[in-house]
Amino acid sequence: MKPSPPLLRRAVAIGGGHGVARTLDGLRRIADDVVAVVSVADDGGSSGRLRRDLGVPAPGDLRMALTALAQRRRLADLVGYRFDRGELRGHSLGNLMLVALHEQHGGDLVAALDELGLHLGVAGRVLPCTPASVTLQAHTAGGDVHGQAAIAETTRLERVWLDPPGPPVTAAAAAAVTAADLVVLGPGSLYTSLLPNLLVPGLARAVAATDATVVLVANLREQPGETEGMDLVDHLQALHTHVPGVRVDVVVAHEGAAPRGEGKPLRVDADGLADYVDRVHTDELLDAHDGHDPAALARALLAALDG
């Protein structure tokens, strides 16, 4: 039996980390053309070491997005391989490949991503939200916190911003959002994966102005540290505080078995959300690995579009 044809022409996922990878795995089932717009503010692990040693934009989240869209799965597994000893301990092979391609293309990160995507058989594109190397900063009642890795472990964040402020948007990323039929925000860490994208002014403007339906996929649980004690309404409030004029048309949230991982299930107050979005769609989204199930997420996104 032939697979069903995609139901959407163009879809864009905005985020970072494992969350956007789950979204991409879902979107490639229902859209002809899928573009990932990904944060480059990560400064932990392999990405952080490469940033400090070589002064390059963080490659890790970009590499995960590429492998989520890859059709050549054996090569994708190899790109995801992580060394466990010696000087390369903790580095992903794909991160090193992206850094090498970045240098070979004269510092053009988009060209590097397009070439690695070609080798992986990526159906679509993966793009950085900005070509600039940016650092995430945060303010709390106890003082300022520097860097994404430290911010992720910090509670009661009051404000986050990028340094340098107002970085340029990647032109192809803004164009993809403008041309999309569906734009998906998240799931993922609110302050360290989603907001670092929307704090790029040109990308925020493109999301606000697009004719696409803009959907926020809610996290399954509170994130110990950065969103501890916050419910979904608090997430929307934080988005509007940091990005005035941000537009979210629909929220897609999990309803069903409680996730087992660390952190309380994220509370979804449909009445409170009515002040921020046109509608809320809830569905069973949890998979056997305690994350968003890509197939279920794809169905929920289509249902949300149908209203």
C-alpha cells in the first residue's frame, strides 16, 4: 500500500533540543516541505566546548534537527554518534562535521547545514534563527545568570535576553515562516529553547505577520529549574512579556496518562488560555519513552488546523 500523501504544503517548526526534533518527526508525516528554525544559544556540553574553543555558533540543536528529518537513517545514526573517551569525549560526530563544513564554507552556517542535509537526505531544511553567535542572559531576583546551561537550572526567572541584543535574522528562516501554511512553536524549554528564537526581532516579526496558523505545542511537564511552578498560562504570559505582539492561534496540549519523568505535569487551564489564544486542542500525546509521540502530534496538529 502506498503511503498517504502529505496534507500540508509548507510547515515550519521553531525551537531547539529534543522538543523540536519530535515536532519535525511529526511534521514530515503531514507536510511536503518542512523547515526547522533552531536556536544557536546553547553553551553546554559539546556545543559549549566548540563555541569556546573555535568561536562557532552552537551546532548541537541544529544537528538534532537534521537527523530528525534525515531519510538516510544509518548515516543519521552515525552523525548522532557521541565519543565516550579521550579528548573527543562528549563530542558528537555531527557537531564536528558541522564545524568542519562551517569552516569550509567560509563561515556560512546555512551553506554548511544545507550540505550536511544533502548527505543525510533531509526532506526540507534546517536553519539557524540567526547567523550570529549569541549568548543567552537572564535576570532573577537574586541577580543575573549567564549562559543557557546555567539558566536552564535557575528558578524564578524574570527576564531573558540575547547578547548581543537584536541579532539579525537568518533571511531564509524569515522567508520560510512567511511562506508557511503552519508554524509550530515548541515543545521545548520555554526560556532556553523557544524564546532564544523569538528574541531575534526579524523572526518575531515574521511569526507575527505570517498568514500561517501559529500553533504552540505545550510541554508535558514543568521543567525543574526554569519553569518550575509555572502552568501553561504562565508560559503564554512569559511569551507576551518577552515578545510583545507575538501571535499564537492554537495551543495543542497533552490530555491523558501523566508523564513519568522529573517535574510535575504541566497544568492546562483552558479558561485562562482563552485570553491568549483562539482555541485549545487537547489529545493523548505521550509515547512509551515519556515524550511527545510524533505520530500522535501529527494527528493533533491536523485536528487543530481543522478547528
